[in-house]
Amino acid sequence: MVEVKLMQQILASNDALAREQLRQLNRHGVVGINIMSGPGAGKTTLVEKTVAALKDKWRIWVIEGDIQGDIDARRVIAQGVSCTQINTQGACHLDGLMLSAVFPSIDLKKIDLLIIENVGNLVCPAEFKLPVHYNITVVSTPEGSDKPIKYPLMFTKSDVIIVNKIDLLPYVDFDMMQFSRAVRKLKPRIPIYAVSLRSGEGVSKWLSWLEDKLEKFCRKKSGTRS
Ligand SMILES: Nc1nc2c(ncn2[C@@H]2O[C@H](COP(=O)(O)OP(=O)(O)OP(=O)(O)O)[C@@H](O)[C@H]2O)c(=O)[nH]1
Ligand SMILES: [Mg+2]
């Protein structure tokens, strides 16, 4: 009983921190997205491809969450955008407290899009609110199509689902119909984009979705200024 109460308090104070950070993003008209998945589904590859496609038009900052190391941050910086690495030192998710340590170093006036790559884990990241407008979950075909049934919270909390590595479909038992049905049972109208980040197939649909959000925020931003 005591443990449950403590967990509820931790989640409540995390939510309050994330809400305050989100207010800062809103004040500057910055779109925030949080990319979640199990280890290796393709989060960093998605960040790389997204940055490469959009960086000439939109100003992007990336936060990389990893238990240890800066491999992913180096990959992102190689794409020519700013990136802050957070090492959670064992924690299986990012949270508001970790983000508040790096937020002051991000010049929100100079960016349009904040991309957060969460720690590779299909469970905990969904429980901790971050200062973002949209949660994106990536599932890769070798993981199997039963993931929405086994890890429902991640899918319920998401606004977009990306099924990555469709180039591997001939070699793995991934049933796209079963997957989509299970996702839609949890969230009937959620967009599901089937992509190969390796070949580029399907990626334009994801980019159009994101650009649509950026355009909307941009219109709001210029409306506020005028
Ligand atoms: N075949 C295939 N491999 C891919 C695809 N996208 C990513 N990969 C490979 O999958 C591996 C993991 O990709 P990452 O982008 O590092 O995955 P991640 O989710 O960021 O991994 P963690 O940060 O460790 O959780 C890498 O070797 C990628 O090259 C794809 O569409 N097809
Ligand atoms: Mg990664």
C-alpha cells in the first residue's frame, strides 16, 4: 500500500514537471515528439532519416536517452543537428526530472522541432509523461505482431505507430493484419505507417504527417507574432 502511494506521488510530480516543460515548448511554438520502442526497433535510424529529410526546412534539436554511452548522439550529430545525450545510469526510461537538467541548455527560441529518443524499452517509457505533443511508437517486424496485445499501454499512449523493417517481411513471421487489428482495438483511428528505414519505402507518409503538424504550429507561431 505504501509502495503504491509512493509510485503515484512520483508519477504525479513527474507529470507536473513535464507539464511545465511543455508550457515552455508551447510558448515558443516548438513541436515535441517522443519516440519509443523496444531495443533496436529503429528509433535512432528514424531520427537520422527524419533529420536528413527536414533539417533544411525546420530547425531541429534532438535529445537522446540511453542507459549508457553516446553512440546514438554521435549518429545524430553526424546528421548536422544539435543533440543532447542523457545517460539514465540504469533507469529504463526518461522522465521530467532528467529533462529538467538539460532543458535550460536548449534555446527554444531557435528551434521548431524537439525530438526525444527514449530508452529502448516497450514498458516503462509509456508510464512517464514527457514534455511532448506526440508519442510515437516504433515496432520492427522481427519482434512479432503480438506486441500490442502484450504491451498495450505503449500503444494506448501513442499518437502514431511505425512498423519498421518491412524489408524483412519475407523472412519473419509478422502478420500485419493481426498487428493492425490489435492496435486499432486499443486506438481505433491511430495512423499506422509501415516503413523500411533501410530502403526508404513508406517513409514519406511519416514525414508528411510530421510536416503537417509542424506547419500547423508554425501558422500558430506567426499568428501570435502578428
Ligand atoms: N533490415 C533493416 N534494418 C534496419 C532498419 N531500420 C533500422 N535497421 C537496423 O536496426 C538496427 C537498430 O537500429 P537503431 O536505429 O539503432 O535502433 P534503436 O531503436 O535506436 O536501438 P536502441 O537505441 O539501442 O534501442 C541497426 O543495425 C539498423 O541499421 C530497416 O528498415 N531494415
Ligand atoms: Mg537508438
